[in-house]
Amino acid sequence: MPGPDTSQPPPPSADERWRQMLTNPSPFRTLRRIHRRIPSAPRCKSCAAPFAGPGGLIMPLLGHARWPKNPKYCTGCFRMLRENHGGAEIECSLLFADVRGSTAMAERLSPKEFNRRMGRFYDTATSVLVEQDAYVDKFVGDEVIGIFVPAMATEAHAQHAIDAARALLRQTGHGDADGPWVPVGIGVNTGLAYVGSVGEGHDTELTAMGDAVNTTARLASAAAAGEILVTVSAAAAAHLAADALEHRSLQLKGKTDATEVVVLSPG
């Protein structure tokens, strides 16, 4: 008689490992919450390890020094991304925040003041996104991108994205009597995206790709200062009472069909 089958199941593929990391409750979320309570910015855009202040002295001893070749990440997170290329298609929520009129602002301000203003915007946006359990994807010119996945932001990732959008508008001064210190328009969307580690060598990044990402970028470009344009899919996922909100049908650049959105304010 043949003996018992002692063969081991094949190890999970890279895509399956990423799916588990992105969708299952993660202890990484707890680590991140600990890190973000230790001062101070700038921080690793993945685990939120601080690179300055008291935390900047402690983190290198724990394996989270700033990675010199890609200073947006700590050594531990960058090594993980570089050694685990791949990703998975998952439902997630996305936030694009765009500084409106940045060209006119740059013309009005000195180069040093413009740099200071944009640096303050990046730091504020990063703080808000990390507080709402998003991954900070990247800074693209005058735009910041956040990815909200179930492993970090739970199944309520759409609500986290909307809460982050409103908090970012408030913290940039929208609604203040003196007006915002930087004008921001935001797009929020929920849908299927490919999320994972892409790029080679020192250009490796955690990012998201797909039609849902492109739609969110177009929404941010269409949003006026102080506006949040939320797709109906994100509004439904966040259980927004959308009947009382302004609705728009937008013909976004590059999109065949109109995109239905609701309009939110910082409130």
C-alpha cells in the first residue's frame, strides 16, 4: 500500500501573498499606530516611522532608519517592497488631492515661500492620510495620492477615504474666514485596482494602477478648491445619505461614459 502523502502544498504565489497582506487584518496596522504617535515628521510613507525629532534617533536602532536611496521609506519597508515584487487586484478606495492654481501661486510667491507652502501641504496630507489608515502612494507635482485597503482601513475603507478628504480640507483652511492657506480639490473613488510593489531597484514603490485610479485622478482635476467629488460607488460603500447632497454627471477626460458623483464640503 502506498504510504501517506507527506508532500507539502506549494507556497502561495506572490499575488496571493499580496492579496492576503492587503485584505486580511494586519498587525502592521498596530505598528503604524504606534509609530505615528512618536514625533516627528517626515515619516516613512508605509509604516509611519518618524525620521526626525526623538523618533528619528530611536527608529534606526529598530531597523527603521531612513533609506538613503529612496528617502520616502525606511530601510525595513523598502527592503520588503524590493524583495516582494507583485501585487493583487482588490477593491479599495482612493483619494487624490490636487492643489488648485499652483502655477499662479508659484508666480505670486517667491521660490522659497512656494517650496515652504508645498512642503507644508505634503506634510499635512501625509499626517491626515496616515491618521485614516491609508498608504501614502506618492507626491506627483502638486498632488498627493492615498490608497485605502481593507487590511489597514478595514472594510470601511470608503468611509476612511471620505473622512480623510474632509479632514484635509479643514486642515488646509477651507471654511476659515481668511480662506485656505493652500486651495485644494479632492477626488474619492472606490473600485477594483491592482495594488502592490512596482518598479525596479531604488525606484520601487507601493502603488495602485487601473481604471479606478485614473478616474480618481480625473475627479481631483475637476474638483474646485474646497470641493470633494465622490463617485456614487464610494458614496454607496460609505453609506452616505446622498439624497440630500448635490449630484453631478461629469464627462471626464478619456472616459467614454459620464461619471456620476456627489459633492461634499469640509463639513
